[in-house]
Amino acid sequence: MTVQAFKDSGDGYYEADVVDGQPVPDWVTKQGLTPTAVVLPVVAPLDQWMSDMANFKLSREVEDLITEGSLSMNEYQKTIYDLKIARRLEKP
């Protein structure tokens, strides 16, 4: 489904889910609302990568300690570590 935004004459905004290829709902036209373009923000690949890396609950310092073998980890930590290392290699 796509989301279309509608703006009324009082500058209020409403959102309606519209199935792709389906007409605009009747309530939109009955209330005199006008379809407006929805502009989705574009996230630069590097910004998305940096955000992904920041969301890992594993700091770079701990990551380095694990890499050099100074720190042991359980199965969950190993999974997170492996995911972060894989994502690090994908840096744009």
C-alpha cells in the first residue's frame, strides 16, 4: 500500500492508506480535500550506515577488545559482534 497525504483548505493534513491502483477514498472527495504529493526524505547511504552502526549495543572499544581476543563473549554477544563486523564491511 502507498500512503497519500491530503490537505484541506484549513491547512490540516490527513493521511489515508490507499491500495496501489485503487481510487482515492470517497471521504476525501466528500470533504473537499485535495491530494498533495508526499515527499519521502532521502537518506544518504553513509548517513544510513552511520545510523545502523550507532544502533548496535556494542561499542567500538568493546569490539576492538573482542577482535584482539582480550574479551570473551556469550552466544548472543557473538551474534551481535558478527552482525556489526559484517555491517562495518558494507560502509559506502
